[in-house]
Amino acid sequence: MNCIKITIDPENNVISVWNNGKGIPVIEHQKEKMFVPEMIFGHLLTSSNFDDTQKKVTGGRNGYGAKLCNVFSTKFTVITANKEYKKKFKQTWTNNMSKKTDPKISEFSGSDFTEITFSPDLEKFKMTVLDKDTVALLTRRAYDVAGVTKGVKVYLNGTKLPVNSFKSYCELYLKDKTMDDGAPLKIAHEVVNDRWEVCLTISEKGFQQVSFVNSIATTKGGRHVDYICEQVVSKLMDTVKKKNKGGVNIKPFQLKNHVWLFVNCLVENPTFDSQTKENMTLQAKKFGSTASLSEKFLKGVTSCGIVDSVTTWMKFKQQSELQKKCHSSKHSKLKGIPKLDDANDAGTRFSRDCTLILTEGDSAKSLAVSGLGVIGRDRYGVFPLRGKLLNVREASHKQIMDNAEINNIVKIVGLQYKNKYETEDSLKTLRYGKVMIMTDQDQDGSHIKGLLINFIQYNWPNLLKYHFVEQFITPIVKVSKQKESLSFYSIPEFEEWMRDTENWRQWKAKYYKGLGTSTMKEAKDYFSDMNRHRIMFDYHGADDDAAIELAFSKKKVEDRKEWLTSWLEERKRRKEAGLSDIYLYGKNTKRVTFNDFINKELVLFSNADNERSIPSAVDGLKPGQRKVLFTAFKKYENKEIKVAQMAGAVAELSAYHHGEASLMSTIINLAQNFVGSNNINLLQPIGQFGTRLHGGKDAASPRYIFTTLSPLTRILFNHCDDNLVAYQYDDNQKVEPVWYCPIIPMVLVNGSDGIGTGWSTRMPNYGARDIVKNIKRMLQGEEIVPMIPSYKGFIGTIEEIEPNRFAVSGEIAVVDDNTIEITELPIRTWTQTYKEQVLEPMLHGTDKTPPLIQDYKEYHTDTTVKFVIQMAADKLLRAEQEGLHKVFKIQTTISQANQMVRLNCIHI
């Protein structure tokens, strides 16, 4: 069969269907004693489909099908011709198949065909004519036939239907439908095999399906649809989870609501839940075929808009949950927010004119409150931040939900996650019309500003257009001479002034390291001159958005590398040309763009972040470590001191401007000498500095442990070099040098881990002797020998498995048929962690795995490892066959692919 002709004549209430498939045999049935066409169309419960042992992919099941059309017709005529029997058959039934004419049999020599013509009994359907809806439904069925019958031309009322495949049929549903960006809907299509064909696109109205089983339209779907849909949803779930890490949880049925699925299949002996055959109920295992969707198709599914649609829906759901959590609305009074000094007019009809000052900590709040004595409390509120705000662009939904600081800001300002704030009127719903950021004038203060800007831009980008964000700047340096005083808001500006002022040494300089340095009188002076200290952020569109995303999006890591490298090169060029660094806040600066803030101010923090996190190529030290060494060289070469006291001395002697807790941790790390820490500890551990049992976390309190310089340190860092290195100055105080110059590259000896901005580093330890041998080879002009990572005291093995990648194996041995012994763990697999995360689950089993071992005993010391494990002989044998190192998880890898160090720029 390659042609079907359908005619619908509503005026005369006549419908006919003709096809040129093989005609019905025009012979007499031996048992029923009637011609076969009459038996098929005129007698109920006569069918060739009753035998379920015969596998068929047709639609008939019970012998009713075509007869019911006859039963519900006032006139029903069958004409069929069969070339094999050279006969043509014609017969007509009337009055709902109650009357019939005698069959007319004639000779025939043409091509096979069959034609059914009938007049529906409209009275039975409570109709008087074939109305438009019914004709439309019949027309749709004609299109269905064209879509699911491969290689068959379908004509309707003499016109060929524009459908030549299942895909082109599916595309009719998508006509005039577009994506959010106006582009036509994308459709994923696959002919899986000769029995299954699938199309899929995005749905905006919940789950939709159009499906056919053996050319029967299953308008309610069924198990064939579930079979395909489960494969699609499973793939989409994986993709969405990867794209939305940490976001709201999504369930398969929620994702399914974004799918529009089209299925055309052939199923052996399908079953349905009714004679209308709208829902196919046959179990998948009985389909007679399988349909495993290809990776190419599933990849196409992920790119047809569904993932983006689901992500948008999840963001809306996330916003709803956040809004419910925050309960933000316009109230004149707020309760339950500690340390908030609310503006008196916040939440009233004057809210648009109110400004919330967000300060860096409590001391900065005190400064702001003091300044409010000048400008008043009616239109200004103050709220102190406890530290750096969460980067909401990369935070999980749970992190945002649980972040008290963000929730408090939302409540105080009256922000609503669902509100886009596209008009001036929408801003009237806020409790504050602006936020003003008041932080220290250092790099960390810039980072806090950036995080707040990122928070607003990510959630409510339109607010930036209305100058919603401002900043309050304070001097970083003041110079005075007699009664004259000058303020500078950036170091480069101050340096320019010194170059241009011949008698600058006659002026007395005072450096302001933070807002806490300013006095209450100075605070009032600042707020008395709001025009100078209040800087407005101007929004200049896409460039500003791109700059903010560059600074805070995880996707922009490579771009950040280029950004910082270009900045470093420009700084180097300016320095060589005798030019001052670029700075943002000049004498007449009143407003800045977000783009300028990112590229001229925040970039300083990003660079400082790398300086803190990535070690120097010269001495292998980070700034904090270098400050500790500088202090030890100066005061504690042969004198023991408590770690807590040493931290105070470092802060004093090297102008360390961060928390002393971080310094104490740095000092402890420099003194640790257990396996997996330092190959050469630069400080001595006098007391409990931690062990391999807990990876150093079991160190005693810094108040109880002592340290001093290790004797070997002064051999590595020769004291003769102390007068040769270039020292830095901080607030006119001589502090640590730019770098020391050890006699061997310490960055290789002790390794380093760190995550900066754009770059990170993970440097393994190497053996000092191997390093010395290679240095000697270099001095003699010989080729160096590639080095394998090496850790002092480690008795396992480290072997290269591929270029720049090494397998680190612990030691495990079979003692007898039921006993094994573990005497070494991989580097940085700590004993207690291994016991809790590996052996305990093996002993007790988990929800997914049964117990593997029967018992284990521990015989460790603070420096060695020893587990003696008992297990059944058969399980031990299987473990040996699989590989003991793999089963007991005592093999890890070390990579040399991310060994980053700092020079003037960043290099490998």
C-alpha cells in the first residue's frame, strides 16, 4: 500500500476511505459459509486477531473494530478487489447493520484496492449534521494516518496532505511556536529502529504526549510512552543536577512537566484499557522489541530548551522559597534583627528617600552612627555586616536559605525575589530606596563591596539602573602641616602628590588601615561633607553586567586569568615607565561605573588574593608564611615562644592586618612534621602540633604549645642574604622582604596548596636530596632528571601511571586466609578519617552494600599506621582477585598538572 484517499462530505453526511493495499480475499469462508468481506464487516466477533499466540503488530484485538462503524451507520458500503482471486466484491448494509443487500461479485483484472463508504447515524450521536468540530477531528485523524504510515501518500478531499514522515507530522504541532528568544522550537528526532520512532521538544503546558501504537492514536498515552519518557527524564535529571548544583531539589515528575513527547511504535499484541484504545497497558517486557535511545538523541534533548526551561522554573521555585523564608514586606518597624539601627522613615511613605548604610563590622557601624549625629537618623539606617557576604552567584539554594546575613538584608530593605523592579513605582514597595556600602579602604573592603554589588545584580539587576547602590569612602592617608590637612583616598594618588610636592617630607602622614582608625570627630567630619565621601555607582548596561559576572562567575575562570594577566602586565609597564598605578578615587570623583570599580578597584583584591594563596617561585612562601619567618629571624632564632604570643609578635613586627587566628594556623603548619605535612619543617614543634591520626587537626591550643626556628632553616635561608633582599614598607614600617632566597627551591620541598582568583595551585612535595642532585646537574650543564613526588616518612609507593600523574599506594598484605594487615595509607589519607569512612562501613555495611569484614584491630602510633583486619576466606579471595588496594581504597593519585607559582605574573 502506498496511497490512502479520504473523503469527508459533511453536507451529504458521507465519509469514504480508499486504499490500494492488498484487497480482501473474495472467497467464501468454508466454516461460516459467507464471503470473507461480508464476515469481516458485517458479523460481530469475527476476526483474525483472536489468536494471541501469534505475534502481530496490528491494532485489532476483539473483532469489533470496523463492525462498530457499520453498526453506527445508516448506510455502510464495502468495495474490495483482489487481483489474486480476480474478483471484485461490493455489499451495502443499512439501518445500523440490521439490513443488507446481497453481495455483488464481478470479474476483476486491475490493481487491488479496498473502499469503505458510510453515513454515520447522527441521531445516535445526538447530532443533526457533521459539525465543524467533528470534521476537524476526522481531519486530524487523516493527518495522523499520514504521519504514522511510512511511504504512504494520504489525500484528503482530493488534496495531498503535506506530511511525508513522522517528524514532519510532529513539526505541525510546533508551527508558530517559539522559544523565549523568538527562535523556532527545536525538536529532537530519532528513528530508533524499524519499530520505534521518537520526537521530543519543550512543553510550556505540563507534560504533553502524542503517541501511536500500531497506527492507533493513544491519546492518553500508556506504557510505551512511559518507557521512552523514563529514559529521557533520567538523562535530563543528570544534566539538570550538574547545571544546578546546590539548587532546589527537583523530582522526576517535575522535570517531566517540561517535556512534549511524540512516539510512533509497533508493539506485538498490544492491550488497552478500553475499546477506544486510548491507553496502552501492555508491560514493556512484552513489547516484542526494545528502544534504547542513542547518546546523540539524548544530547539533542538537552539542547532543545528543556534544560533551560527547567532551570528557569527551579529559579522561580527557589525565589518563592527564599521569599517565604524572608517574609520581606514594607513595614515601618522590624523585629528580631540584632544590631540594626533602622531609619525612622524606613517603611513609610518616605522610604524611597531612605538609605541603608551597610558597614564592615561593628566598629565601622559605630563610626557611621557617630556620623548620623550630623545628618540625622530619619532617612539613614545602619546595619553591620559580620564579614564577607556569600557569593550568591555560585552558592547552593540551601546556603542562601540558611544565610542569616542575606536574609536580614532582604528583610531590612524590603526586597522581594519575584519582583523585577522595572519601574520607579515598583521601588516604592521597598523600605529603603538605596544601600550605601561603607567598608575599609583596603582590598578586602573592595571585595565586600563587590560581593554586595554581585548580590544585587544577580537577583535584581534592574535596581542598578536606579542608582540603588552607593558607597561611602574614607581617607586611606591623611597628611598634615600645622593647621593644614589633606586627605587621600588611594595610595597611588598619595604617591603622585609626593612626587609633585617638593617639601612633602615636612608633612606628617597618618595611614588609615581601617574604619576603626578614624576618630568620632573625624566621622562627623566625613558625614558633614557627604558630597566628597558619597560615591554613586552609574550603570552603563551590558559592559557593567559583564564585568560583575567576570569577577564572580565560576564559568569565567579562564577570562579572569586573562583579565589579571593583562592588569599585571599593564602595572609592570607603568612601573617601568615611571607612571603611577591607575586609581579610582581622585579629588573630584563623584560617581564611578561598575565596570571601572571591577577593573580598577576589585582587581586589586583579586591580585592580592593570588599573592596570599599562591606561593612565590623564589622562596616557596606565601605572604603570611614570609611574615612569620621574618619575625622568627628577627626575634626567635634561639628562643622558644608560645604560638599565640608569636602570632602577636608577627602582627606587630610585620604589620599583619588580618586575624591572628589565621597567623596561629600558619605558624602551626610551618612546624608540623608528620607524614604528609612538611618534608622540612621551618619551625620546631615543641608540644602537640598534630599528627597523621587527624591530619594535624589534633594540634593543641596555640596558648599551650611553643615553637622556635628550626636549626636547618638558617642553613636554607642564609643570614648573609638578609641585607641583600628587598624589604617592603608598610605605614613607614620596615616589614618582610618581597621574597627570601633559599639555597634550594623550597616550593618543591614542602609543596603548596592554594586557591586564588583565576588560578589555583596544588604542588606535591619532592625529596630534598633529589632536588639538590638536579641543581648540581643544572650547574654542570647536564639534563635534569624528572622527579617523582616524595614525602618524608612515607613507606608506601609512588609510581608514575601517565605523564604528570602518579599513583600513591599504601601498604597492605595478606597474613593468612582470614587476615590482612594495612601498614601504610596514601598521602593525606588520615588514619581516623580512613577508619570512619572506609573500615566502619565495611564492618557494619551500608544501605547499598553488605558487610565485607568481620572485625579490625588498631595498633597505630602517632607516626605509624597498623590495622589488622579479619574477614571470611571467600571474601578475602574475591578481594584479592579484584585487587586489595582497590577494595580497601588505599590508592590515590597525585597530579603535576596544576603546579602554579608567582613571579611578576603567574607561571607554571
